[in-house]
Amino acid sequence: MNNRLRELRTARGWTQADLADQLDVSRQTVNALETGRYDPSLPLAFKLARLFGQRIEDIFQDDHQP
């Protein structure tokens, strides 16, 4: 799954630790999300969408979609 998390985070001048604090997750989780090694749970995806004022599908794209 591809995502725009790094782009959205850096546009706000946030570090991975800053974003992790706002989401109540570890910095390592943010890193794993950004690098595509971890897909978020649905509650975390909704939290990210609210935080960035985006729709979930505008942040995360299914790379298996035709």
C-alpha cells in the first residue's frame, strides 16, 4: 500500500516523533507506515485522515488496484 504520510507530515514541519505523539503511537510505527512496512488499523487510518483533513483514500492508495 502506498501512502502520502511523509509528504503530509513534512508539509507541516512535523518530525516522525511529533506525528507519533499526536497519534499516540511510537515513532517506529510512523516510520513503518511511511515506508510501507506496516498498514494501519482502520481506527488509526481514520485518526490520520482527521488529523490531516483528508479522506483515507487520499492518503493511502492500494497498489494492487488495476
